[in-house]
Amino acid sequence: MRKYIQKGVFLLIFAQLFMLFGCTNQKINSSFYEQEIPTLTSTSTKTKTPISTASPEVPKTITPMHIPLDREKMVEAYLMLNDSCELPCFFGITPGTSNWEKVKINLSELGFEWGKPFDPYDGSDGNRKIYYTQMRSSVSPFILVISPLIDNDTIDALLIQLAGSGVSEYIPEYSIPGLLKSLGIPSRVWMDSDYHTGLPRPVFAFWIFYDQLGIVLRYYVIGFLNNDAIIICPNDPNRFEDDAKNKLYGLNMYVQSPENIRLLENLVNVWGEKIPNLPLPINEISGKSLEEASEFTMKDFYNVFVDVSSPECFETPKGLWNEK
């Protein structure tokens, strides 16, 4: 947490979150969170989930609320204060509940700009209006992109992208170690090596699933060849050295309500991503489960990735992966 943000500023921002998103202390999906989840060891003991009060019409004239902080610092502070809600709620936006018009106004006030126009989603039918868009905010030294999937003016799901070399250092809560500490041991992990094949070292995309929470994380790690094996060291300080454009620093988070019956694989497909062989061979890209590709268990994966000081590596047979 950045020390220079004063206590009064946090109180002001928390009040702004409350006013703009309609956050309350009421829990949603309480019955879900009260169920026993044997594979997740979340460190959170209290869940505050904002509930948006959607209105069918938005006033034509909106009086902006000016806050005595520049927008960049506001976005940074909003990220740090996401304890007003917990994933899959993000930035005060609750998938399955929050009203798009209200969220759009708030993001615009924070300086988010349209990254792309509205696109219809293939699942549109009848009177349902389903589409997705993109809003971007440049917060030095990284970019935050929020892409909502909107169903009849309600935000159905979110793609959250944090790109840039400073994400892990600047806001550690949204690094892979920080997210694992918050979310616990994943329910499953899949690996894919067919991304960024032009690089001199093998690159792996890790798809980290929290099925009970409605969350998928995508994270890249570079390995190196050692005879017939590929060695992967999650905390190798030089793991990004081959990518001058910092593409591999990015983190994608796909989130939806835990009560949504949509498969998380299909959620990822909304934005054009393909998770290999999940749950069917939906394309020709080769993907493997963590257990199939290595001797690691879910707990091993958690322990190695969550400990940023760990020098531990693991290996996967080179013959498992397509070489191009």
C-alpha cells in the first residue's frame, strides 16, 4: 500500500465508491460462500460485495463529482481499495448485478477512454441486447483495461487486463503471488506453449481456474531448454528478458458471478481467447493440465508461485509440446 496516500484520501475515496456504485455491507451469494470448498484456502474472512441499484433510465444531464486528486492517482487508489469488494467483484463492479450505465459514468469520471466500439456478442437473441466494449486507463507505468460483457444493461462478466512492466511492483495485490494469496489454491491449472512462438525461449501461458468463484487468471512465464526438458522458474528475475515489448508482463482476469452457469472456458472465448482442449478440443492448439505436464500438484503450484523469494523450478518434458 502506498504510504503517501493519506488516511483522509482513503476515506474520501471509499465514500466515493459507496456513492457511485451503491456499495453496501450486504453479502450477495451468501449461500454460496457458506458452502464448504475443500480445495480453496482463501485468507479472506469477510466479504463485502457491492450491490448496484439499477435504474431503467439514466438522467441526460450528469453533474460530475470533482475530487481533489488527479485521475491517475484516483485509479491507483481504487485498485488498492478493492477491499470494498472482493473478486469476482472488481473496482466496485459486481458481475451479474451492476448497471452498465452507472459504471460507464463512473469510469468516464476517472478518465477511462473508449478502447473499442460496442461489438455484438454471438450469443445475442430475441430482445436481449448482449455486447461488449472496452474502456482504458493509462496509470503509469501500466495500462488498465476493463472490458465488460453487457446483457440488457447489466454487466454479466468482465475481462480485466493489466499490462506493463510495473504491475507486480506497483500494485502487488494484482501480481500472481498477490492474487494466489487472496484466492487460495486453484481448482485447476492448464498450460499452453503455443503463444509467442517467435521468441528464442519457450513461453508458457498458465490458465489458473477458480471454478467455485467464477475466476480465470492468465499469466505468462518463459522457460529454458535443458536437454529433453523445459525448466520453468516462476521467480527467475530474468524470465522476461526475451520480450522487449513487455507483452509477457500482462495479466488477464476473466470474472463472472459464481452463480453463472456458463463454463469458464466459454467465458474466455467471449473475448476471442481459446483455452486449449478445455473441455473439448476447441482448436488445434496443444494444452496440458498441470498434472499431465509436470509432477506438480495444485498445492505445489501454489507454494512455488506465491513465494516470490523461492528459487524453486519445475520441469516439463520437451516432447509434450509442439515446436514451431
